[in-house]
Amino acid sequence: MKIALICFTENGFQMEKRLVKLLEAEGHGPCPWVSGRYAMQAASLDHEISFSPVKEGGLSAWAGERFGDSDGLIFIGACGIAVRAIAPYIRDKKTDPAVLAADEKGRFVIPLLSGHLGGANELAERLAAGLAKSGIPAQAVLTTATDVNRRFAVDVFAKEHGLVLDQMKLAKEISAAVLAGEPVGLFSDFPFPGPVPEGLYKDRICPQNIRITVWKKDRKGPEEPGPLRLVPRCVVLGTGCKRGASMEQIWSVAEEAMEREGLDPSAVCGLASIDLKSGEPGLCSLAEKLGVPFFTYTGEELAAVPGAFTESEFVRQVTGVGSVCERAAVAACREASEDTRLLMKKYARDGVTVAAACFIPELFKGSER
């Protein structure tokens, strides 16, 4: 996590040094910046940490640049300075970095932006705890709503468990409903381990509902009112293609296959194929585009994968195994969990074949089926 810090006074610089050391101890990459004449003078005489200067009048531009290249910003000084600096760059809670303010004596660490998804609340608590251990009576100042909402906040739950959340408006409504004591239904395509988070009711249709699923189509749970879908990234696409197939061509077939089956593309966490395709440019480029690993297996490894698959004699003659895409998808999923399902059988078009399998995510492992 790359965190940029900025201070404005001599005392602020001393606190910045403390926070930099705490962040380094946690394994973060702190980037200290200094603005203001007295802070600059203090920093120039200090050799414990390296820092970068922000010229007078350049704070707003600095904030804009850090919004683009940092995971978190910490202002050591008045909250008003931080608010004015970041205001032009606030866009969306899913993409904005965590923003915190700390006073020069380190007594208070205050999350200002992206408390849940961006991790500002958690970071504030950790920094306050670290300062307290060093003898400074620090505390993280969280809003009352945040404290109460720890009982269950949809965005926090999704982030902690690697679930894709793309309906932020509905997520806010559900978090507000839980906060108000209203029941929210929970439905899951995977066996859900107990206990169910407070405020949620398993398999009970309520005015607001959540569904954990890899499907775009409702296969389990309420049709109306439309549930908030949380998508676990636990699907591997098994792929095969003729030599020279482009990334666009492969993805077009994959999208078409998933659309036909109702499978959500945001659930995809990997591609898999036979090792003969390990250097296939189209497949390698697609994995890079999706930001997922590309797994490959020998023909012998694929042949050993248990299960019933769509076999092809032609494929066997070319690769030595009668099914590539289905077996490869299952093989990759079995590396994460033996509890693996083939969700989508082979779909072929224009020299490209695609299948899909999923594994049980960590959240649901150990559950009774």
C-alpha cells in the first residue's frame, strides 16, 4: 500500500517521522512530503528520512497527483487544509484513495474519505494504536455511523471477503437498513458458514436482500425485490484456440458463452489451457487485460483430472488429451479447492473453445453442504 504523507510545520514534521516509521514497520511504502517554510527548514536539517518538497501554492496540484498514484493520503495538520486540497478530486468511493488527517501532537487520527472500501478507518485505528504504544495517547476518531455500522456494512464485508460489488447505491440502502434495525435477507449459491452477520436473515425474503452468486440470472433466492449481488472471484475460464487467434476474438467467444449461461464475467479469476498454448499471444494478452493468472498443464496432467468431460477425438490427436478447456478449468480450480464444479461446458466458435469451472471460496470453506 503506497501512502503519501504531508506536513506543514516543524511539529508536523516530527509527527510525520513517527508515522513514516510506523508505516514502514507495517510493510507499507510511505512517501513523505513537506510543505511550508518552517517544515522545510526542519526537514532540511534532518537526515532520518528522505522527503520531497511541495512549493507554496502547490498543495492542490499535489493532492490531485497523489489521488492518481497513491492508495492513501495523510495530512498532518488541520482537517480544513485536507478537505480543501482534496475537494476537486473526489469522484467515487470505489476508486478514491483513503484520506486521513492527524494533528501535530498525534492525539487524533481522523479518516476523512474512503473509510470502508479505501481502508481509511482501519488505517486510522492502526496508526492510533501504534502511536499509543510509543507513549502518545492517540485515538482514531470515527463517526458514530461508522462505529454502529461495524455490525454489518456491505462494502466492508465485500472487501474483506473478495466479493465484487458494483451496485453502490443499493449497497448504501442496505447498510442503512441494517443500521436502522430493518431485516435484510441473505441468499447464497454457496453453503454459508454460520453465524450469519448481525442484521441479516439467511434464506428469508425481506424488503432488502443480498445474494452471493457468480450468476447474473437468479437461480436461487428472490426474484423481487431485486437483490444486491455480491460476486466471488472464483471462476476459471478453460480456453483453447487455433494458433494466432487474437485476444479480441477469444474474449468475444468467452463473453458470448458466459452471456448464454448467465455467468458474471466479474467472477473470473484466472485462465487455463494446455501447456502447448503457454506462449499463445492472444491468451497471454487476455490474461493481462483481465489482470488474472494464466495456468497451463501438460496433456498428462489434464488427462488425470477426475470428472466427466466433453471429449473430442480430433483434440486428442492434436494434444494427446480429448478435452482441453473443460479439464484445464477444473484443474486450475482444484489448486484452490478440491470442492470444484464445472459450471459451463465447452462452447466453441471460430476456432476458439471456452469452458468454466469454479471453486469454493475461502469464505465458504468448511461449511456443511
